[in-house]
Amino acid sequence: MKSFEINGSLRTEKGKKFTKKMRKQESVPAILYGGKENVMLSLDESELRDLIYTPNVYIVDLKVGKKAYKSIIKDIQFHPVNDRILHIDFLELSDDKKVTIGVPVELTGSSEGVKQGGKLTLITRKLKVSAFPKDLPDTIKVDITNLDLGKSKLVGDISLDNIQVVDPKSTVIATVKLTRAARGAAQAAEGEAATA
């Protein structure tokens, strides 16, 4: 999995007044947990844009003074009106502990159903997976070559090495829907076959 580096500084104060003051200075309060102790941080809001407003998922290298922590984003709180980042929770990664994270789905191949006039729709953009940090992929590639008209690709249809998909097996990843044009062409073909 790709990594993203962010510089942060330790903060000792907490509470609404202090965090309000931080946000005015375009800093975002954050916490890193999952390690030996929780670390309260202050991050530069402008550094976070490329990390958060993207479909990609990263392992975050948090640099705090002389220390560095490998982590993932576990939770983000946004302002309900202006969508500014209010708070971020990071989970520290450990090589010997599995982690659960949402990984983007990437469809590969050319669907048979699309070739017949169907419309491909990606239903589930991210799948929750559980794996050791070294096994986490950038994306989960799902081959849709054999996906026919009116058919769907489910979580139960895919298998991944060293990675467990947490979502239910019945979760639909992608589907090829019958369009009006394709339906009309199919009916016309049936009508011709019946008259022949």
C-alpha cells in the first residue's frame, strides 16, 4: 500500500476552547491510538487535503518531532456545513496485528454484458478488508470479463491471498443492467426468431 507522509506536532491542551483556537490557525486536532500510549497531535490543515480528498487509501507516516509512526486513518469528523476537517483519529500499525480498512475497488476486463449493450454500474466503491499491514493492497482488482447482462459480481465471487474481506458475501460489487436500448434489441431479435 502507498504511504503518505505528514508532519505533526504534539499538543498537551485539549477542550473545546483550545481546539476552536487551533482551527482558527488552520490546524486540525488529531489523536494517534493503538500503540503503547495515545498521542495527541496538531496537524496542518493544508497538508491533509491530498490525503483525505482522494479515493486512494494510504498508510500514513506521521512524523512528530524525532519520532515516526506508521498509521492509518480510522475516523474523520467534518464540519456539517463547510466540510472542514474537525478531528482525525489515527490507528498506529503494528506488523504483527491485523488491521481492518476500506480499500477501493478497481474493475478490470471488458464485460460481456456491456458488449451486448448493458450498462456497468460499480455499486460498492470500497470493500472492508482485514490483513497484516504488509499485505494491504492499494486497490482490490475485480475481474468483470465474464459478467453478463443482468448479472452481478458479489463479494463471495472473489478470493484474495492473505486478505480477508469483512463485507458480507452477498454484497454486490458491480452489476450490468439491461438498458432500454438493449432490451428493445433483445425483444426485436426474439420477434425475428419467432417469425422465421
